[in-house]
Amino acid sequence: IAAGQCRVEAGEHPAPTTTIKMASQDFLDMMAGKLDPMAAFGGGKLKIGGDLMKSMLIQKLFKF
């Protein structure tokens, strides 16, 4: 994938570049604007593994 792009696919990738882990309710709250992503990250509710810079691309997935 070219720089500045991301994609979502079903299943598990054998070697993901970035992983993002959080509880499902926290994710729903974040998407609803009830939980600030930086507050979630700082408070340990949002855990990012791998390439931190690539995790910044996730915001592109949720623009409606």
C-alpha cells in the first residue's frame, strides 16, 4: 500500500504493520465522539502496537 493509504480486510494478517486494541464499548464511544482518542490512548484504553505513524491513518476509515 502506498504511503498515506490504508485498507481493511476480513481475517488475520500474518504480519500486520500496526495493531490497535481496545474494548468494543470504548471503540463505540470513540466513534460516537464520547471518548477522545488521545485520552483513550493516554489512559490505556487504546493500545497501539507496531508502526505508530501508520495508526494515524485509521481516522480516514471513519469519515462519513
